[in-house]
Amino acid sequence: MRLKFLRSFSICSICLITFCLSLTAQAQEWPSKPIRIVVPYPAGGGVDSAARLVAQHLTTVLGQSVLTDPKPGGGTVIGAEMVARAAPDGYTFLLAGGSTMALLPLTHPGKLPFDSLTDFAPVGMVSRLPFYLVTATSNRYNTVKELMADAKNKPGLLPYASNGIGGMGHVGTAMLTQSAGVDMIHVPYQGFPPAVSDLITGRVVMAMADLAPVKGQIQAGSLRALAVASQKRSRFMPDVPTLAEAGYPGTEFEIWLALFAPAKTPPAILARVSQELKKYLEMPATREAYSKLGHESDSAGPEVVRQRIETELKQMLPVVKAAGLYQK
């Protein structure tokens, strides 16, 4: 009996050692072919541009081509599913953010072809995009309080714009209106450009948007930024108060982007990419490059990414339900 036990133990030990050695060898040989970063948005957009910066740096430090692969469609579901089902060999990554990993699971519970917490391995943060609450300068609103007071006096009459139903602009604004206890009309658009046009002409009174589609109009004086939705003021517009400073704490949110790999990707490969990504994002030149996109570069590690997903899943659930977006 003892001999059988020792023989079985020896066989198991040999198998375990062989498995560990194979993983080590795989990590040491990696990369031996081109790597792709799937972007679940159209080519040429802000997310694609952010991914290209990462790809260019990784190409240099890894000695192998790293290419971006735009796979738009399905509200980012198509690209995310592609990576979730890809071989966990370190040759396929995903650049996505909270709208994919925290918002979609709430607006489509049980209907997604992937699980944001179990089907992906976070590699690290990449950038954050602060959202601003903007209104036309032709309006009389100089503060968020003034706008919300007017909305309270005109329940169900004042319209606000978003870049689409269930998007972060929609949900973020819903967080504010629920906190303020006001009833406003949601007007969804196919992206920010038409929404901004109607905002300037007065068809809608406010919108939540990142800096890229509104910066020119703010500088030209046709739009006014009343608040930024992030936890602290943005260095892009340091004079604009946060929503908390404007009197609405607990309504903070921001768009963020992170790099992910398929679950079960070898830890050694994840660690290598994570380290290289962190070093790159902490370079002054990188910070400047992302600033030109309207992004704040962020070098936080994989544990922060996972924590953000878990936190936002809890934070946004009641908002999504109250907004009628929870489709169980």
C-alpha cells in the first residue's frame, strides 16, 4: 500500500513539474509571432488611437509586431466575445473599459456570451476619460444647482442628450438626475456630434460627454462646462468643479480603458505585459500623447482593474434598474 502511494505521489509530482516547466518554457519563447489587440470600436476613434499607442510601445519592447484589430459591433460585444473565446496563449488582447465590463452585464444580465469577471484576465489600466456636464452658454445656467432647480420646477419637460441608450453618457446622467430627484426627458443620439449640435441650438439643455466632442465648442464659447463627473478635478479643465463639489456627491463616474487577456493566459506572460505597460504609462511622453486624445494615462495594475469592475457593478445596478435599463 505504501509503495503504491509513493509511486502515485511520484507520478503526480513529475506531472506537476512537467506542467510548470512547460509553462515556463512557453513564457520564455513568447512572443514568437505577431500579437493583436482587439478594439471593440471602429477604427480611427479615440479607443483605437489609445490602443495604437500601446501597440507601438509593446512592438518596440517585445521585439514582435503588435497590431490593433478593430472589431466593432454589438455594443462592443462582438470584439469582447472574440477575445473571451481566443486561445489563452498571449497573442490576443482586448482594450475595453467599464461600458463593456461593468455596464453591459447590468443592461443585459444573463444574455452576454462572456462573463467580465471570469472570462478575462486584467493586465492593467491604460487611460481614463473624464466626462463633463455641459450646457449651451445661451442658457442661463451657470451651476449644476441652477440647472437641477429648473428641472425640478419643470418635471418631465427638460430634455437631455446622450450618445445612445444604455451608454455611459445616459447612465451617468441618470445617476445625477436620480440624486437630484428630478425628472428629465432622455433624448438618445447616434453618437456625440449630433447631440452636441442640438445642444448648441437649444433642442436639449444638457449632456454628459468626454472632452473630445465638446472641447472646441467650449473654447469657442458656445458651450459651458458646469461640472466634471470624475472623483477629482481634471487637469484638462482645472477650474471646472466636480459633481461632488457642485453638491451631488456619489454621482462620480468616468470612462476608463484597460488591457485584458483571455482567462488562463500564462501568469508569466501577463506579468511581462503588465510590467511593460506600467513602465510605458508612467513616461512623461506617454502622458502627453494621451493628453492629445483627451485621456489621462493611468498605470494602475490588474488588481485595480478588477476592483473597478466589481465596484461599478454594485454602484450602477440601482441606477440601471431605476432608468429602466435592467432587462432580466
